[in-house]
Amino acid sequence: MNHEAIRALYPNVVTIDDTTGAKDNNGNNVEIDMDLVNAWVDPNAYKYKRQRAYSLLNQFEMQFDDKQNGTTTWQDAITAIKLANPKP
């Protein structure tokens, strides 16, 4: 189960268990539309992808080299990451 999608789509859900399902604050089962859950797209997914693509060590090296060489390698790399992982 995609717990994050369920919590986003069903704000009344307080607990989620992969075997017993989702429950509200009274312990009642909440019926979940799995098609809706599976279709949900995390609006913050681009952030996680960008974070994995950014390497601070590489960025520092690129910035140092750019300063020494008058190049824009660092800026070009960041722009490429943002273009590959756009905000929704």
C-alpha cells in the first residue's frame, strides 16, 4: 500500500496497516479506492529526485573550478538537474 498516497487522499485515516487496512480515529475501516491511490502522483517527487541528483562534493568542486577557469559548469549542471526533474 502506498501510505503517503492514502494519507494525502483520505485525511480522515489515522492508521494504515498493509494487512488490516486503513482506519479512522474511531477505529472504523476506511474504504480505499486503490485505483485512485495507484494513480496518485506525489507533488514533491521532483524534490526527492533532485536531492538524489545533487552531490554537494561535486558541486563544490565545480564551483571551485568555475571560479578558477571562468566557466559555468556548476550552473549548467544545476540547470540540467532542474530540467530533468521539473516542478509539477
